Amino acid sequence: MKNQSNSDVVAALGEAFGFSSYKEALGIMNKTLGSDYVVIGGWAVSHYYRPRATVDMDILVYSSAYDDLLQTFEEAGSVVERCSPDASKVTYKESNLQIMKMTANLEFLMKNKNQSALRGEIIYYPDINDLVAIKISAAMASDRDVVRQKQDEADIAGLVSTGKVDVSVVKISLMKIGASEDTAERLVREFIVS
């Protein structure tokens, strides 16, 4: 399946389950942020691999735009729950958004992102290699519950199975996130090459 058709399938599934408001939420983000965000998590995996169930849309935004975006969603009638200084849950109509401030070590994601369309709204995803690195980092997080860790591992396997993942780029991305070269090499062997 091509990326565009994956996005169409994701949109169709979303509409079938009453989540057409995600398109509206993307419109708000595009108007407020332009291209200064990336969608990660299940939506991004669905873009590159195959559609999978997810309960929300995970979004990374620059710290400087975070508060403005939350205010815009509040003005549009959204419920905004600030979970921490760096993360908020936004409920916009039927859509659930997890909006997180992008830390400095993740800003590289903005340089290689890919643009797609979701029922006419632009949506930005990190490069597939960067997404794999994010998923590996998430799977290794000590506070990650077993179900989410297993989902991350399945997502990584699915993304790798596309044949589009470059192990050397994933290793560099892991180092940009904060892994040492030895740790990045070990993680690549553990999650990709094994």
C-alpha cells in the first residue's frame, strides 16, 4: 500500500468510528502552527505501515507554540487538561489529542518530516527512520507499561518490514535523542537487526 492510500484508509476508519473531527483538529493545528508540528504514535505508524487501532493522535510541537495552540483549542470549545508542564490532553469534539512540547533533542524531527494529506488537510509525520528511533526510545522507557511496550515493539517490527528503514539513520537518530553510540548500536541490533 502507498502512503497516500494508507492515509485514506486511516481517514475512512476514523470517519466510520465518528472521528471526522480529527480533520478539523488538523485544520486548527495547520492554521495555528503552519508546518511546525509532527504527528507520532499510531497515526504515524499507520501512515508508513498499515492502519492500526489507536485512541488518540500524538503530536509534538515547538515549545514556543505550545501555549498558543492550547489556547486556540480552548477557544474552539475543546477541553484541555494540562497533565504536566510539557504535555496536555485535548478533547476536540470526538477527537483525542496528546499534545507535547518538543524537547531540544527532538527538534531534528522537523528537518526530515514528510507531508501527507488526510481528507484534504495537511498532516506532518517524522521520517520513518526517526519514527523507528522514537519508538525504540519509548519501548525502552522504564515507566512504560507492558501493553504499550509490546505495541511499540510491534510498531517497530511493522515499520522495519516495509523495507524502507535505514539502520544507520536510525542509529544516528537514537544518538540525537540522547543514546551513546554503543547504546544506539545495541538498540539497533536488538530491535532491527535481530
